[in-house]
Amino acid sequence: MTRLGSFCRIATPFTQRGALDEDALCALLDRFVKSKIGIYLGSAGAGETHAVLWDEIQRIYEIGLSQCKGKIPVYANPPEQYTARATREYVFQAIKAGAELVSIYGLASRHGMKPTDLELTAYFDDVLAGIKHPMSLAVNLPITGYMPKASVIADVCNRHRNVEAINLSYGGDAFFLQLKDRLKRDIPIYVHLNGSLGKLMMGAGGVFGTEANIIPKTQRRYLEAVEARDFKTVARYTEHIVRFGDLLAQWSPSVPRALKMAMRLLKLPGGEGGLREPYRMPPPAEYKRYCDALLRLGIPEIEEQARAAGVRVPVHTH
């Protein structure tokens, strides 16, 4: 069995004054190198890059590539844009920086704009035109505000040979099969970690998400168990992933608050500085409720990190 791909859209650490925290970023990147999990730099969601300046994104690329390239896959995930021209500017920034692959979302649905099949196809065609670099398409309903047809995504991938992967954040098993059946060449479809098992059994190329910012070992061990067809272990780690995802769901689909609260509790790199505006850390009472719930999940990796951070771990019931 081909080794499954494992990726994370990583958080962006900031200082308490709100600047990019380069030292914390280096320490955070080291966690992914140790866990052998590929990274997407500059994500608009987990990475908060809608609130990050162009030069800061450039610096994120420089640090990430310098520290991780050749050790783990280093990809870019620029924030979605309203026009093909704006998207191409971000794509070329990532390519010039040295990102090994660049992922693009569909057209941003600002002011309720929902593209027709023709408009979405034209958008992807315009963005991808003349680009020889490896690219991937991201299907993400809450981010773009609409769910494209599987036939549209497959058609774009079939015609543009530089599209080398698809990131399917949302869409059930039937959508996955519709997409898979319409592809005319071997393009891996990566699926979101939470809820991935069925799609992995049907041939998905691996997983991605934001969970590995907090539980990278859990993600790695889950995939290792899937590859080994050790379904007893798969079940155990699936339970951990589902419990974790259910807790984070109150903040979905925008996860920076949930990530940064967990990072602060567990004293992970980037937790001390918190969020970039317009996000704000929740009030102390809400932070405490979230942290108490996180510690009660019964996830060994979280408990291990909590103890290392000097945080008392309660007796759980799972």
C-alpha cells in the first residue's frame, strides 16, 4: 500500500504585540518535522493570513522553506480571493518563494456571489493559465460559501496537467466517488482528517486539516493504523479525532480561536501571543470552559502535553 499523505494547515504564531513571532514559528515547524507531517504555509483559516501583510506571508514562506524543505513537504495555501488576477498574485508569490505546491480555493463568494458552473470553470482556467508549477484545488464549502459540482472540479483537473492534487474539506462519500470516477488521470484526493476513514478505504490519498497543530502524533498514528489495516487501533484513534473535532466544532469553520486557546493552555509555540485582529481571545470564563473540556476528552497526546506544561489533568470517563 502506498504511504498515505499527511498534511496540516499550520497556525501562525504572533507576539503579544501582534507581530509575527519568528522564533515561535521555528519551534512550531519543528513539531511537524518530528511528526513527519507535511505543511501548508500561509492558510487564511488556521494561519489567519487574511489579517497578515504581504511581506509577513513572504517571511512565513522563507522561514518554513528554510527549516522544512527536504524534510517534509512544504506547500502554500494562500487566502481565497475575489478575482483570478488577485489569486495569481498570491500564487506567484508562493511559487517564487519556493513552495513545492500551491493550493487554490474556488472564487471567494463576497457579497453573496455564487458562481455558475461557467464562471467557476473560467475562474480556475484564468488562474491556472500558463502556470507550470504543481497546483492543487481545494473544495471547501464554508470558506467559499458554495459547493461546486464534482463534474466541474474533475473537468478542470482533467484539462490542467499542473493540477496534481485535490483537497476535499467537505462533501460526503458519494461526492468523493463522483469526483474520483470523473478523473481521467491519477490525481490524489486528500480528505479532511475528521471523517476520513470511509474515503481512505475508497482510495483517498491521505488527510489534511488543522488538528495536527495540537495532536500531530494522533494524526500520524491514525494513518499508520489505517495503512496496517489495524482496525482496533484505527477505532481508538478515530474516537480521539472525533471527540477533538466535536469540541472544536463550536468555533468552526474558522478555527484560530480554538487552536490558539489550546496552544496557550498546553504552552505550545505560538500560544502565548494569541490571535491577530479582528480575532480576540475569548473571555477568561469561556477560555476556562474550553480548556476544561479539552482536558476531559481523554486524548493521551493532549494529556501528555498538558503534564509537560504543568497543567493538572483530571480523571476522565472515556
